[in-house]
Amino acid sequence: MKPESITSSYRRWAPVYDLTFGQITHAGRRHATKVANASGGRVLEVGVGTGLALPYYKPDLDVTGIDFSEEMLQRARAKVTEENLGHVRELRQMDARALDFPDASFDIVVAMHLISVVPDPEQVMAEMARVCKPGGQILLVNHFARDEGWLAWLERKFAPFADYLGWHSNFPKDRVLGVQSLNVVEEKTLTALGLFTFLRMEKAA
């Protein structure tokens, strides 16, 4: 997707995101934060959106969130204040293709329902790997395209509307697997229809 399409799409989504897409993605959000909580350390959430996951991180974690959409971040900051989320260190507007953090800054990097939205997913994966410490983890939750069946047919039908919807319905999983320093150590299908997949990757020590 083009950056300008992302900006306009999420400007539309921001006021209603929590009550619409936020409900659909609840299972993935809870699972990813549960895994992060079990590991501990310093966490970066890429594509933090309206901050729906922030209350689920343990209070003893150190959480930083970034997002491309300032409208989404305004709502995330309000959640931090209203719910007194002291474990959230900062929320910053940033392009995930060029993360403004030093190498090996985080123990865990989380990206939920993001990688099929960004203009250059391969570059985003490379950046997430760069800022992750050796031996650290990258946790992804996303919808990936199916090869066959009626759901695969629907994915192809919705594909031309990606810029308007704000996500790619037929995004191939291979596009997140090209970083040599990352190894998939867990893959789990989430929800009854398998709409979303959880991937846990480890960065080579």
C-alpha cells in the first residue's frame, strides 16, 4: 500500500476502529501479549494503532509503541492516560520502514495486523530484526492468503480494494520469511476459521 493510502484509510478507521476491526482482532492481540508477558524485557509494538493491546502487557514490562497514523496515536495516548498505563514508556509517530532506534534495542518486537498494510513489508521485517536483540523474539499476528477453498476465492475478490480497506486480503506469508537472522519457532492458527496466524520468530544469537 502507498503511504498516502495508509494515512487516508486509517484517518477513516480511527474513530470506529476499536468497535469494528478491534473486536475481530481481539484473539490475536491477547495471544501475542500473553507470549510477550511470559518473556519479559523491553518491548516495541510496531503499529500500535489506538493502543488496544497496551492494557494487556504486564506492568513490569517496558513498552514503546510506534504508528504511522497520528490519529490512531492520539487515541492510544488517551488510553495510556485514562487507564494509568505506567509501563508504556512512549508512543511515537514513525515509519516502520525506518525505525528511529539503535540496533538491538528491544527484547521483543510485536507487530499485530500490520505487515500486510505497510508499503514495503520486507523492509519492515528487516527493520524489526535490526532493532531486536540477538536471541530476542519477533511476534507477528496477521492474516495470510490461503492457496485454495472458498476463503481463498474471497481473498482474491477483495484484493483490488486494499488501498480503501486499509489491508491486503491476499497477503502471502512468504513475504515475512526472508530475513536470514530470523527463524520461525512457533506457528499457530487463531480463531475458528483460521482467519489470523501467530508467528513467533527468534533472532539468531
